[in-house]
Amino acid sequence: MNIRKIIREELKVIFDDTTISIKIGDKILGGKFKNKKIEVKKISTNDKGDITINDKPFLRFRIPKNVEEGKATDSHINCENCEWHWDREKEDKNPLLCHKCGYDNEKNKFDYKALDKWKEQNS
């Protein structure tokens, strides 16, 4: 038995209990610079036993902190566009609107009218 087989078997024992904190439907970052949002549609393994997401190797993706931590909490919100974060306020009528860039995390698009309205009310 050569040394490579021994090392592979030992590593397999160590990494058999590997768990990842993402689920189908989560958004992770992929692409050349790992900055493009990609929705997880399929989690599986390939012939070698490596974890794959959407039939691509797991190491080709980056997991954002909010997914690692179990998504944003009810009181703390992270902007999906600019990574700005804030605490939810009870009196805010649109709590998922980023007050920095105008991105609405609920509608997944920019809402400049709502941003201008919020600025008017809070100035």
C-alpha cells in the first residue's frame, strides 16, 4: 500500500463528518471572482465523493456570512447588494430597504422612491 492511499483513507475518516450550513434556496456567491449571487438548487456529491452545488465543486463558491450564521436575525438585517447592515426598527414601514444604496431586500431590486421617502421622513 503506498503512502497516498494511506493518506486518502485517513483524510476520508477525518472529513466524513463534514457538514455545510447551506440549504436549497440559499443564495451563495460564485463566478470568477465569487461575487455573483447564485441560488442553490442542488446539493450532491461527485464520483470522488466531493461536495457539489448545482453540479459544480463546492470550492468554487463562497458562503456569505449571513448564510453561515443562519441568515439574518429578526432584529439584524444585511443588505444583499452592498453588505450594509442595520438593526430593524419597529416604527420603520420598510425595514428591508437599505438606507445606504436603496436596494429593497424583500423585492430584490432598487427602490429609489422609497429611499427618498425614508430620507424625507428622517431628516
